[in-house]
Amino acid sequence: MAYLVGLILILAVVFSTGSGSNIIGGIKNKISEKIFPKSQTEITVENLRNDYQALGDFFTNSAPEILNSKGVSVEQKSAIQKAAAAFGNSKQLVNNLEKLTKDDKNILEAAVEKILGLDEPKAEPTSIPPQCKLVCGE
């Protein structure tokens, strides 16, 4: 029975790697989420990002139609234009805030990643072009 379970797991990894999906990375992410849950700040930034997507849809789709309609006064059009400009400026602030919260780690998480070596960048393999000769010292 254990042989069949092992065989199924190995085949699942082989086929998922061949198809382009990343099972191991997904499992690692789920374990990481269970061990290190998101902080309140990260949750707030994600909610803010979702709200900004809704506002972005409004300013890209509905606002131009409202500005081009004849039933809207000049004051209302200028207010919408000011709101669109303020939205554009604050969107960069949200992007910076999201980057800061992703980079910020609590002490325990940083220590565990340091001990397990998860924070070290992976070196890419080196390849020697075929026209080069590798000669060892004599």
C-alpha cells in the first residue's frame, strides 16, 4: 500500500512539473501561510488593494463617459477630474505600502527563514559555451 502511495506521489510531481504547475511551491506556500499567518497590516493592505481595483475600474470605464455627458455641470466635471488625479497619486502610495508590508517580517519568521536557508537566493547553473575549452593546470 505504501508503495502505491509513493508511486502516486512521484507520478504527481513528475506530471505537475512537466505540465508547468508547481506543486512543491504551492505546498510550501500553504505551509508557510499556516505557520506564519498574515498580519493585520498585510490584510488591511490587501483589502485596500481590492478597493483600489474597484476605484480604478470606475475611473477608467465610467468617469470618461460621465465627463463626456452633457447633463453634468462644469463643477461636477472638475470634481471628477480632481478625484481621478488624487486617485492616480495615491495609487503609487498604496503600491509602496504593499511592498513595505511584504518585505517586513516579524522576528520569528526571519529567524526561521535564516535557519532553514529560505532567504538565500538560488544560484543559477553555470554553462560553458561549446567553443571554449576547459583546461586544468598541469
